[in-house]
Amino acid sequence: MPDDKSDRSPWYWLLLVPVVIPLMTFLYNADEPRLLGFPLFYWLQIAYIALGVATTTLVYRMTRRRP
């Protein structure tokens, strides 16, 4: 039976987003705004984790093989 999905799905390109976005230091190179007393850098790191989880979940759901 031929495999209708290969490992070359274009959805995998989305996995670059959570890698590249945190490398853009100009996004978080500031002390303000503060959230609950924490500077931008700290709470933005938590947002990057959420971005990574959401992106990975989306790519997984779009590329999983169904019986």
C-alpha cells in the first residue's frame, strides 16, 4: 500500500517559527512593560514556550497519519 503522506509536508516549516522568533533580540530588549512586576524579558520567555507548544501541536495534528 503506497504511503500517501511523506515526511516532506510543508507543515514542518512552521517548526522554524518557535526557533527563529526568540532569536530576534530586538523584540525583548527592553525593561518595560512590566507584567505583575516582571520585566518584558521574563514573561516573554513564557510566551515563547506557549508559542512552541502551540506550533508543535498544530504541526503534529496536521501531519499525523490516520488509519
